[in-house]
Amino acid sequence: MAAPAWSERVRELLKRMNNFHEPGSSRDQCLPFLVAGQRVGSVPAPVAQRLQGYPAVFSVCPGPGHVELHPHLASPQQRTAAVGQVLAELRDPGAFPCLREWRDEHYEVMPRFCDPPLFSMERAATALLGVRCYGTHLNGYTWRGGRPCMWLGRRAPTKPTYPWPAGQPGAAGGIAAGLGVMETLVKECQEEACIPPTLAAKARPVGTISYTYEDHRGIFPECQFVFDLELPEDFEPRVGDGEMQEFYLWGLDEVKNAIASGDFKPNCALVALDFLIRHGHIQPHHEPHYAELVEGLHRTL
């Protein structure tokens, strides 16, 4: 693949994954979502209009205003229960596509990852309120013939988002309520790829990637905690909980081409791109858009 064609495709991918920051997005029409005076999300106008029907839970100030959880909901438990009841009612009419992906799994809501959670809510509904979501992602790699290779997983066709043939490097998963970063990483490694906890615990934290995109389901501000794990040459990941269909080993040139081809789940393509940049497989004296690629992986949420 010619370098300019590859660069253009990857730049378009980064624009799609950050389209909330692009001209023509709903960003300027969204209302800030506040809890206890702290901003935790962005609510699209159609969602804010529906939330006006629940004044005991959501206070909606239109125009250049905001959406706020009612002040009488003073504890995380009260907020979780009240928001959960509203979301369950919104789910029944089927008005919001993201709620069709209901998982009975909660994500914690806080202004920053280091802050105490203000409440928790159904994972599938976070896009309605533009709430920041966090996950972990492992790059599993090894060496063949003195060259680095990445283990990739092909997602199962039963996955609710980006089913087969979309692939991803290593193991990944969102950080559910009550779990920490390393707990989630070890859990996902064992469940998705049968990587033993003792081996997964050797993974090295190498930073984060962050992006915000919107589609017909809502707004997705996401931050992935990224880890690298050098796997023994004789170790092969195995299909675990069914989220993956198979694992295969690719050289970094193959991975680079796949990033621009659409063969990856989009956010996983960004994780793979980050790996290639950090390991020097993409270099500034060969890639004219190097700085733009790096910036696109680390947008402020």
C-alpha cells in the first residue's frame, strides 16, 4: 500500500473517531450534564427534551443551559436508583437505539477517572448522556525470526457492536463499576484469551488513548488504558468466553496495513496505531503526518 494512501485512510479514521470535535457535529447543541455541580457529560438536545418528562430526577434548563440531576438526590445510591428507573422506562418504547444494547452492566460516572464516583449507570445508556467511559486494552506481542509480531483476535459474530470480521489486538474491556484498571485487564485477559493471571499481571502500562465520536446512538467520550505484554514464543492465546472467534499472529507490516483497511474495530485500530508508533514502526522521518497521527490518539475528553 502506498504511503500517501495509507496516511489518508488513517487520518480519516482518526477524524471519524473524533468527529464530535469536527464541524457539523452536535457539540454546540448539547447541554452540559452536571451532577452535584460538576460536569460529567454532554446531553444531545433530543435526549434533553425527553428528560424534561422526569423533573423529579433531571432538571433541564434549555438554551445555553444544562441538564442536572435533581439536588435532592444527594447520595451515589440515590442517584443510581433514580437514573436507573428513568433509563428502564426510556428503554421500553425503544426510542433510543443505544438502549437496545442493554447489558445489565454498570459504569461509574465521575468528572475525572481519579475522582470518587458520583453514581453508576447502565453501560449501554452512557451515550445518551455523553458520559466518559474507560477501558483497558492489552497489546499481546511476541518475536518470530527476530522481529516483533502481534497477536490479534477476530471478534465473534454474536458481539452486539462490531461483530466479525472486525478484529482487535490482544484483550480489551470496559472498566465496570467496582473494578480497577489492573483488575479489569487481568479479568479480560483470562476471559477473552485464556492468558493466566500470573502472566497478565506482567503487562506493562504504556499510557492511554482518548477520543470522542458520535453516531446515531449518541456520544462516546472514551479513554483506554493501554498495556503491552510480551508473550513467550511458545504461548498461544485461546478463545475463552466466546467474545473472540480466533487468534492469529501478524507481523507489524500486516498490522499497519490492516489499520487502514477497515479490518479492525475502529477504537482497536487506534490502539494498534499507538503500538506501532511507540515501537518505532511508524517514524516521523518516513511519515509526513506523524504529528497529526499522534495528536489524534490523545484528544481531550
